[in-house]
Amino acid sequence: MFKVPSGLSNEMSKNNSDAEIDEGLYSRQLYVLGHEAMKCLQSSSVLVSGLRGLGVEIAKNIILGGVKAVTLHDEGTTQWSDLSSQFYLREEDIGKNRAEVSQPRLAELNSYVPVNIYTGPLVKDFLGCFQAVVLTNTPLEDQMQVGEFCHSHGIRLVVADSRGLFGQLFCDFGEEMILNDSNGEQPLSAMVSMITKDNPGIVTCLDEARHGFESGDFVSFTEVQGMSELNGAPPMEIKVLGPYTFSICDTSCFSDYVRGGIVSQVKVSKKISFKSLTASLAEPDFVITDFAKYARPAHLHIGFQALHQFCIQYHRVPRPHNEEDATKLMALAQAVNAQALPAVQQDILDEDLIRKLAYVAAGDLAPINAFIGGLAAQEVMKACSGKFMPIMQWLYFDALECLPENRAGLTEDKCLPLQNRYDGQVAVFGSDIQKKLGKQKYFLVGAGAIGCELLKNFAMIGLGCGEGGEITVTDMDTIEKSNLNRQFLFRPWDVTKLKSDTAATAVCQINPHIRVVSHQNRVGPETECIYDDDFFQNLDGVANALDNVDARLYMDRRCVYYRKPLLESGTLGTKGNVQVVIPFLTESYSSSQDPPEKSVPICTLKNFPNAIEHTLQWARDEFEGLFKQPAENVNHYLTDPKFLERTLKLTGSQPFEVLKAVQRSLVLQRPHTWADCVTWACHHWHTQYSHNIQQLLHNFPPDQLTSSGAPFWSGPKRCPHPLTFDVNNPLHLDYVMAAANLFAQTYGLTGSLDRAAVATVLHSVQVPEFTPKSGVKIHVSDLELQSAFVDDSQLKELKVTLPSPDKLPGFKMYPIDFEKDDDSNFHIDFIVAASNLRAENYDIPPADRHKSKLIAGKIIPAIATTTAAIVGLVCLELYKVVQGHRQLESYKNGFINLAIPFFSFSEPLAPPYHQYYNREWTLWDRFDVQGLQANGEEMTLRQFLNYFKDDGDCDSCVKAKTGPPRTGSGT
């Protein structure tokens, strides 16, 4: 009878699910998965079998994800070929058990996840200890045995394999998996303008924006006037009829619809069923990764089965680029195909594809492992959490475009193992390309999540690891705790250290031969003295790992200017994209841009919010307008003699607003004690949540009609109500605590955390009774707001009330920059309280701190699985760039969404051509002039002009598209 090894069962029984989620560590991942899914992960123990490159990649991502425990299983010992893809193995580990040498390094990734090892055979009693099992590098017969046990015992199974430039993934999550959320998107909502009494009823939404629903979605209704039967009804399925209409249930017996209503998408759990590995092997369902290769999965399904048979029959994988072994594999594939059921049997097997599978099957590539490993780890997290749609059930992937375009030189003798760390890569590409990789000089911009993954892959493939090669990485940021969940080169003891230095040091542990130089510079015009002509001209390419569009656009312009290849990528939660930019062959990153984000009208924010996003943006504007901009303007007023002159030249009502804020800060509201700050916060609360609302309702009463006779408070305009301050209401006190402390900070006063003492002060605050005034103008549209102006006499009166700067010697204020990641600084406290109070005014459902922080802080959700997969794709393009591929169809831009799951690959677009006289040109072409003459003198302006005059139509000045990079100092 098999027994779980001593100590292992105790480790696996530790329940991490009862522990609080460390939001500091998992903050970005929580925005992807949510708290409920995260708790499910913390209840799940996972077995990862096979600790070569793919297995370690999966284990790394799962550990970072925060499961309950991970057990590493491998009975094999480290070989030289493992070092090309297994980033936790070292040369001194050759001959040692892979699980044993990997465990200490993987255990460092996440202190919340125990990492155990097991080196015995996989038996049933042992498998029953886990909620999910991952098999890699496992014979098909063993896969089927484990698969049958897992399927019959409700254990989730993921099978992953990588063979050179090919990858395979299979998922079986049982006969009844509960799927709680298929896509992870925020539930949609829309405002209703009409509902018919019919069978089915037709719902029409306001035409401000498309509703975004899909047929099969479930929705619920609130605030419907007239047809009140819909309010609070159970979620109902819809059928989309158009961008603004959809049908619901039978409404013919309901009351007549009057007006209003909000329809909201409801996430409804559903059951999905999987076939066992054995059953699915015979009748497979495929997820297509590349629609240009739509037919390949079925052929590869046959090819991988034949490959397993080859390994059993010959006790080895096919030799690299060996024609005899390729013929043998093809024969086995033909036999498998002949015995296959009609669902998978092919009339004509793709011989070229199967032979290429044989050529590269001995290879083991870090980028393929990164891509398949990212996908596989995400599937494990789906299996454990019920979040996101799983892969149903087979996925095949190939990157054959990475092979040399001219394959005549890729012979078997150049792909033989050399007993070094790159054997797994040489088996695919040959030794010549390996030497070329080592000589590359690359500039990596950013050392965050994508930057860490890129550096790891660079080290694994040997980029910049040879004579003359070098990687330059720059990042000005320091490491924060939240980085540790994705930026796997960093450890807890690295927090506060520089990212670039730490990443460079860490990657040298992966491959001591890598030559990496770390900088802490921001890329931009201010650092062009560092990243100058000499720097760029010595580069072979650039890889971006940036988190903002402006920096991406800048680097794109530099790469176009210096004619350097650019590898561009980015992630957003489970979504990611890759773009490759090749001089003279493709368009640049800047050639196409995403449409700008839709902005919210200012009047909507000021007076007519209808969604929590509006109140959160209003709260952010409040923060800037109370605690940053006034302090900055006061300091300018006191120190800059021309401040008033510049301010008065501003347009519209801006001069009055700026000077009024200065007056408030220096005269009307300047505090001298902490109690003054509390009093100010209380008065401001009443102004915003009571007095201003009363004034709004005075101007536009609840029964107000428009000129057309329609209710003013209808459609997107929600009728508000004033709030009454209650010191015993936690939200009211939260606001005063945050606002008073922030207000005190701007004046250099000491705040307080004593809520009881603040409550005592509030009891003594006298707030004058407010009476709405007639004649107060409230703008209903942005057009009205833009046309507003202030009388010059008002400005003159205001200027007189301002104290002279010389009467305030040494006085200054302290502007506060919004910082979302420090939970002790009152910034998010203020945003949450201010937004939710505003939401209460307008009967908008409030947002919790987590959601408020995401929206107001404009946080980019992130998860390690997507990052790993995207970087894998980037490095596959890198192989092509280094080899100098010149066919546009060889390259692949990509977009993935692991949640759905969805994959889209396409050829990059060629650069648009323009006409100059009789010469066509693109963004890559230019006039190159040798500015330094033979005698060493610089070309004069007259000589420069004569140069063009003498050349007539300038055809001779325009470089051919394959011309060399710019030389000379005058361009």
C-alpha cells in the first residue's frame, strides 16, 4: 500500500484558505480574479509532474498565483538540454533530481504557498491528495491512466507538452464543473427608454451608448416606473435584437411602462462538462489559436500520438532534422490516422507538418514553454476557482515561421547536441543561429513584469551571452511589495531596491554568461545625451516593457529614426498583445493608435452623475481641487511675481476660479489648529452633500419639465436628494477624518487618528442653516459651461482681498500628489468616502474600497500567466528578427484573451507608401546627407542647399529600402 511521504501530507493539509488575502501582495491579481476566486485558489493543492522547462514554468505561475500548496514531482535527473528551458537549473545541477534542485528556488516565489517535492511513482492514493493535477513530459499511456483516475474522482487535470516549436494543451475538469464567470468582465448596465407590452417584451435603451449585451446574457431591472413587475424579478435571459434593443420575457400582462429604469447584466453560474482524456483523444474538440492554420490541430492531434509511439518504440525522440526519423514518424502517424474515428481521421495527412514535428521534437525552447506554460497555469487557476471559460478541450500551437526562411543550411550535423546549456535550442535552429544570438546587443526598456520575463527568456535563449553581445536594461522604479506577485525575479528582501539592478543581478543567476548592464534612466528627450547616436547605432534591436503609451510612442520614434527592430507588447488582466516592428518591412507602432477613451461630460460629473464611475472621477477631481492645486497656486502666488499676470490671461472663468481658491487658502479657510481642520471638513461636507444639492433642486425641482414637456429628471439625469450629517454614521466620519487630515497636511499641521476625539469636536461645530438662492446659474451642458465668463469687476474685487506676498514671509503650503498604493495616507479613504456619499446623493449603488481603488487609481489589472504567455510570443518573434527574416508573412502580431479563451494572430501591416516625384517612399525612408566632409569640416548651409539643387529631383538622395543605417552628423 502506497503512503504519502512523511511530512508531505501535513504540509498539504495546511489550510491557507482561512487566512486573510494579502491585498498588498495580490492587489493587481485581485483586480483580475476577485476575492471569491482568490479564496478558491487558496483552498486548492496542485501537483505539477515533470520539472523540465514547461513544468517549471507552470509551477512558477501557479505559485505566484497563490494556491494553497504545490507539490513538484519528477523522477528524472537534470540533463544538459534542460538548461536551455528550465530557468531554475544550474550547470552544477547536472545529474541531480530535477524536483529536488528546483524546489528551493520555486519556494522563494511566494511565502504563502508551501512547495513540496515527491520523486516516486504516481499512484492513485497520492493523486487523491490534490484538487488539480498537471502532467508535463509524461508518456501518453501514463497520461491516460492518470486521466481516468482524475476524471472519476473529480480531480481537475491539465496535460501540457512542448516539442520544439510545437505545443499541446489538454483540459479535463470533470463532468460537472461550475463556471461562475465566463469572461471576467465587469457586468454591463444601460438606461432604459422604453419597454413594450408584448410576448416577448422589447426593451429599448437610451441611444447614448450601445448596451453591449449578447444573446444568452441574463439581466435584472431596477427603477422601472410603471412596469414595476420587472423591478426585483429574478434574472432573465435576453436575445439581442440590435445595438440598443433586446427582447426579454412575456410582458403582455405587465403594467404599462411609464419611464426610467436601469438594466444590469447578471453573472449566472452554469455547469459545463468535460470528456475524459481517453474519450477526448478519440473525439477531440479544438480551440483554434491561429485561424490561418485552421486545419492544423487535427493533424497535430495525430502527430503527437504518433510521437508518443515513436518514443516508446525507439526509446528516444526523433533526432533533430533527421530525414530517416521523420519518415518513421510519418509512417506511425499514417497508422494512427488509419485507426482514428471519423471525427479526427484525415483524408490526406499533412506530411510536411508531421515531418517538421519530427525535425524539432528533440528541442526544448524557453519561449514555447513560456507561452504554453502561461496558458496551462491559467487553466489550473480556472479549474480551482470556476473563474473564466476553460479550454474545451485541446489546444495545439506551432511557431514554424521561426525556422530559417532558407532552410537549406539547416542540416542535421549543425543541430547535434554539444553538451552545453543551449542543446535544446540548437536542436531546433542549429549552432550558427546560437552564435548569432550570443552576439546580439539589445536595449530593454522597463524591468517590471514584462521586463523580468523578457530578461529570463533572453538568458535562457542566450541573447547577449556571447562575445560582443550585451543587454542594456533601464528602469527608474524601485520594487514594491505588489510587484512580487508578477515580477518573479524579485524577492521580499528586494523591496525598495532598484528594479533594473535587482533584475540584472537575478538574471545572472539563471545564466552566468549573460552580459547585462543596468541603468535607472527614464527614456525621453532628457536622456538623449545617454541614449544617443552611438548607443542606438550599436544596437541590434529594442524590446519595450513599458506601462504607458507616451513612452511607447517615444521609443517607436527612436527606432524608426535609427532603423532598429522593435518588439512591442503589453497586458491588461487576461488580455495581451504583441507587435513586431521591422525596418522597411512593417508599419511602426505609431502608425495606428487606439481610439481615445470616451470622456465624461464635465456637467455630468458636476451635477448629473448616473454611475459610480462618475462619482469616483468627481472624487478624484475633488482631491486635486482641495489638496493639490490650491497649494500649488498659493506657492506660485507667493514666490512668482508674474503669477497674477499669467493667471489673468487664462480663458473663461479660470482666472476667477484660481484666484478664488488662493483667497480661500490664505484668507477665508486658513486653519491654525487641528480643530480648525476638522471644522473645515465638516463645513465642506455640508457644502457638497447638502447645500449644493439643495441649490440644484431649487433650480431644477423634482417635477421640473423641459421645454418639450418631458420630465427634466429622466433618462441619464437622476434626481438627487440632500444628506443629513450624522457623526455616528461611519461613512460620514470617514470623510471628515480623511478630509481633515489631508487639509492639515497641506498647511504643515499635525493630524490625528483619534476618531472619538474628532467626533467630540464635531459635536461643537455650528453649521449655518442653508437657504437656496435665486439667480444662481447651474450649467446643464458643457457648451453652457464653456461660454461662461466672469465680470472684470469681480476679478478686481477679488484681487484686492488677496494678502500681499511680502506680508507672508516664509509661509508655504504643501501640495499632495495622489498616491493610491499607501493605505495609511488617507488618499483612498477620502476617495471612497467622497464618492460613496456622492453616490448616496443620487441613489447610485456604492463601490467598495477595492473597486474604488481600481477605478480612481486607474490601476492596470495584471496576472503572471498573461505576462508569461505574451513574453513567450515576443521571444518567438525575436528568433525571426535575429535571423533576419524578410518575408512579411513570417512575422506574427498577436492578441490573446486567456479568460475566454481567444487567440488571434495576423501578419503585420506593411508601411503605407507615399509618392515623391517619381519615387515611392515610406516612413523608413529619408534623405541621408554626409555632413562631415573628407577634410574633417562640417558642411555649411550653402553646401547643404547646393547638394539638393545639384541632384535635381533628389532620387539619388533617397536611400533604397535595404540601405544601411544613417551615417554622418548632418541630417
